[in-house]
Amino acid sequence: MPALNFEALWISYEGKSDDKPKDMLVPLRTVGSLVPDKPVPLREALPALKEAARPLANMDDAMGA
């Protein structure tokens, strides 16, 4: 996600497993509540990323980087 400078490893497990999440993200840098090297289920990471992106909604795109 370029606007957040968010990078992560995405781990996807094959097959069914009710006791483990099927998709996990391992953030490479801190973004919002996500910390580096701590695996997070995708279903928990997406709301955390949305919350981290909330302040960017009012950013002026014409300003540049």
C-alpha cells in the first residue's frame, strides 16, 4: 500500500484449517497498530490498515511527496 508505505509478507496456507487463520501478514515496518515481524491474521490486519489510512483521506494530492 504505497500511501501508507506498508510492506509485509503475505503467507497463505493451503487447505482447510479451522484452528489457524488461512492468510497471515507479517509487517516489515510499523504502521498503525501493526508491528514488524509479528504475524497478524489478514482479517485483523485490514481494519488496522484502514484505521492507519484514515488521516490520509484529507491529504492534498497536489502537494506531492
